[in-house]
Amino acid sequence: MSVLVAARNFQSAWLMRSLGEHVYRDWHVQRVQETRVSLYLFCLFAQTALVAAVGLAVICFADQHLVPLAVGLGIVIYAAAVTFYTLLSVWRLRRASGYNPPEV
């Protein structure tokens, strides 16, 4: 699971390094606040559901072998952790900023 977390962190590392940590955080916060929460959550759940589906497939084909079973379980737990901590982050961000949804 920790390898998957490290891989996810590299996803935006180039952008964070080029902008700087504070500028990147401010830019990311602004993008999240400007996005409809329903769209953000749909994309989050779609991403993590697809990752979890891979983990479940590995578990299904583990055929009573412990190593593939553990790998599949790690993938599923990773998907759950990404979902939980991303939801927690977005909830705290919107609560702290006094979020007002954009008019449609």
C-alpha cells in the first residue's frame, strides 16, 4: 500500500516543485473551491472504485495464495484510504473557507 501512496504523491510532484509548496497549495485550494462538489466527488469515487476493482480482481484470482491475496487487499485498502483522506481534506477545506457554492 505504501508504494501506491508514494506513486500517487509523484502524480503532482513536478507541479508542486515548479510552483513551490505554498503557491501550489493555494492554487489547488482555489481549484477545489471553484469546482462543484458533486463533480469532484464523482471523479474521486470513480477513480477509487476503479482502483478497488483491480484489487478485488487480484483477490478473486489469488486462488488461496497468500501473496496475491495480500497484494489485492493492499490495493483495496489503498483505495479506501485515498477516499477517506481526500473526503476529510475536502470537508475541512470547505468548512474552513465558509464555502459558498457557485451559482449555476
